[in-house]
Amino acid sequence: MMARPPLLTDDEIEKWLAAHQLWQRDGLMLKRSLEFGDFNEAFGFMTRVAIACEKADHHPEWSNVYNQVDIAVTTHDVGGLTSLDTDLAAFVDTLAPG
């Protein structure tokens, strides 16, 4: 496993959230809900994200019900939010509908 970056400060997190308003902070996690046209679109999105997650060795907590995907990111092994989380969340935004 690769070394993990340091925890982000509250100010860094708030600045990031101001620029990414579809994400919300929930304690030690960033969360977002996404809606797709159908199950195939939702699953295709999850597959593209999963491939990037494997390359980064950083994985979200997520769930999928039909066309809805709920995603949460945190860096468990350092106990909070790091640049791994904001990078993954920003990548999700590049693939998100709308």
C-alpha cells in the first residue's frame, strides 16, 4: 500500500466544498448522490469510477439502487479526509450526469 497524504484542515475542506457544491461534508466523509437515466448508466458510471479507484488504491463507500448512486469518500487508514478523497470526488464530478 502506498503512503497516504496528510489530513486536510477544516479550512481546506470548506474551500474545496465551496468549489464543489454538489458534495456535502458528513463528519469524516464527503458525500454525493447521483441520478442516472437508468440502471445501465448508473452501473457504467460505477464501473468507470471503480477502475480509477483501483489505480489510485483508494475506494469509496457506495450504494446503487436502480438509477441512483450514493457515494461517500474518506481515507479510513488516516481517520479523515485527505487529498485522495477530494481527488476522487473531483473525478466523480467529471463523469457525473448533467
